[in-house]
Amino acid sequence: MRSIQRQLTVKVVAASIALSLAAGIALFLAVRWALIAHEDHALLNEAQAITGMVHRIPNGKLEFEFTPANLPDFQSARSAGFLQIRQTDGTVLARSPSLRDPVNFTPPPSTSHVHWNVTLGPNRPGRAVQFEFIPEYDDDGLPIDNVRPSSWPPEKPLIMWLARDRAPLHETLNIVATWLIATTTAFALLTTLAVALTVRRGLHPLRQFSVNLSEIDVNSLDESLPLEGLPEELEPIARRTNELLARLNAAFRRERRFTADVAHELRTPVAELRSLAEVALKWPDGPQTGGDYRDVLAIARQMERLIVTLLGLARAQADRITPAREAIELCATLRSTFEPLKAVAQQRQLTLRWELPEHAVITSDTAIVQSIARNLVENAVEYTTPGGRVQIIVEKGAGRITLIITNETSSLTSADVTHLFEPFWRKDAARVASNHTGVGLALVAAYAKLTNAHIQATQPARDLLRIAVTWLGA
């Protein structure tokens, strides 16, 4: 399993080590360049100082003051300094005693001021400088006015070559490199430790968030993750998690309530069946046997209707129904739906007002539209105040067809309207109306969502309930 802490530690440590290596190399190169530049400058100054030991005399000859006292570092092959003066034609005029043994070096082609590396012997690298200079006449041979007579030979340039052993420089560079390597290694180790501790400490809120989340189970969905003290990056995750927990909690509450409601709805008919069965067993030849069978049949039909409705609701909510798309005459569907309810409407002395156009064709699933129409009309007829009015209207416009059913009711409030499409919700908590399952409007809402129809329940007046369903026209 991939670990964020391990990946962050490895990547940060690798980046830190790479940067430290780059910085160490850059520092070493800078120190090397500075030391070489310092050595070249010192070498040039020394060579220029030595040129002051070369003089011309009036006859044009050269005098070299290269005594052991003046040049103590140039006396043997093991010396650190090497000196040579030659003419521009290559003729060597003077050399230090340290150059008695042949030295393998190739002078640069240019006679101007230049530095370069030379080999002074086996495993003995050196650094050399070469430049032209014109030796001055000895002051003792000049007239009192220090003006050189024109009869004296003309001044000719000479070439100075001076080299020194680079061993001290190499030792210094080796020491610098050793210290840099040791420093880089120590830095890498300390960086690894510091990064590991820092990353672990930095990820502590994430681990605590995981612990808090793991403590929430199905019985504590009403709890929420604390937001105080969370880092900015975790706060939106915690908020979305709390929203998810709230939705899960609401879903679980609905499921528990649904289960309890189903048990409650089935308990009454089951108890009635048990009572009828016990009576039939106790008095098998009683006079009410036929009536008992009719009661059993009514109870069975009621239970069957509840079960069929629940199955339809479950399938619709699980999207296990594939609606057909066919042209449906909505007005004809409404009239056929109302036919079985005429007797109930007359018994309750309801006044029905129909406003149906000649044709209202929608595109949907026939069985679903019939179920929606049947449940809405039946709900209006059953729950309208006795002697009240029911209005069924179909409106057409803008490519849409809307079914509007309005009925009088004196028991609903604006707060009740929001619960109409919840399964088993009834205004009467005692559920004394045993002819209804309490899931009809929930099934209507599920079918409407399944077929992309829009359903809305409102209360235009205190004693009116209005339910509107809108479909696209054919």
C-alpha cells in the first residue's frame, strides 16, 4: 500500500540531497576558481618581482641577480619554484638551479601574459605564468641625468617563465572537498531525520482525521467530524464528509422508519387474518363463514396492493425500471381512472370539476402514467373533505402538458405539504384509515422522477391542496 508519509519523506529528502550536492559542487568549483585565481595572481606578482633582478649594463649585456639568498625556493629539483628567462627566438638566457633536470612542459604559443598547467616531474603537477618584459639598464651605468645615450644597444624584450608546484593547492582543494563531502553527508542524514519528523508531525492532523472517521459507525451517523483546528486542506474534506454522513443518517432513518411503517401496516391485516382464522377454527360451522371469507379476501387484496405498491416503489427508486416512450392520451387515461371511483365520490357527496382539452398527448410509459393518474385521483377523492370539491385540469403550453388536481382539505398545513411524498406519511398518526397504504404519493414521486416528469405539491389556500405533474408533449 502506498504511503503518503513515505513518499513525501523520500521525495523531500531526495530533493534536499540533490540541492545540497549541487550547492556543494558549486561551492567547490567557486573555491577552486578563487584559489587558482589567487595562486595565479601571486605567481604573476612573484614573476614581476623577479624581473627586477634582471638588468642591462651599458654594453648591452644582462646581469642576473639569481643568488641563493634572493631565490631560496629555486635552488634544487625538489624546490617549489622553477624559473627560466629566454629571448623571443627561444634562446635560454637564464634558468633556476631547480631546472637542471629536464622539465616536461610545452610553453604556450603566445608570449603575452598567460597562465597554464605544466608537469614538473613524475606525479608533480605545476602552475606556470609567462609574459614578456624589457629589462631596465643598471642605474649605476646611466649618466647623472638618467638619460640613456643613443649609442647604447636598443632594449629587447625577454620572456619570463615562472612555475610553482601545485601540490599545496591540491592539498587545500582535497581538504575542501573532504569537508564538503562530510558536510553534505551529515546534512543528508540530518535532513532525512528532520524531514521524517516534520512530515510525520505535519501529517498528524490527517491521521487524527482518519481516527475520528473510523470511530463513526452505523449507530453514530448523527455525529460529525470536528472542524476546529483542522488545516486548510482538510477542512473542505471534513465538511463534505459531514454532509455525506448527514445524508447517510437521513437515509438510514428513512429506512428504519420505512421498515417500521411496513411492519405497522402489515400488523393490522395480519392480526385480522389471525382473528378470522381463530374464529373459523373455533366455530367451523358458524353462520358467518361466508362473510369471514369475504373479509379474508378484502384483507388479502389490501395486503397484495400494499406489497405491489412497495415493490413498484423499490424498483423505481433503484432505477430497475426502463420506462417506455409512447404516445399517451392523458385525458382518456384520467377518465378511465376515475370510473371506479364514481361511487366513492357520490357517497362522499363530492363536486367534481373537469377542465380537459379535446386532446392532450404526452410521451411516456403507459403503465407509469396510469399509476400516477390513479394514485393522484384516488388520493383526491379519498381525502377531500366530505361535500367538498375536486378540480381536475389539464393545461397545454410551450411544448408541455400539466395535470393539476386540486381538492379541498381542512386538515393539512403548509408544514404537512413537505411530507406528502414520504412513504407511509399520514396526517393521522394512528393510521385509522385502513383502506390506504400510505405509499401512493411516494410511488407517484418516484415514477415522476423515473420518467423525467416534474411534480409539485402546494397549498394555494388554507383549505386547498394542489398537486401538479408536468410532462413533455408528444
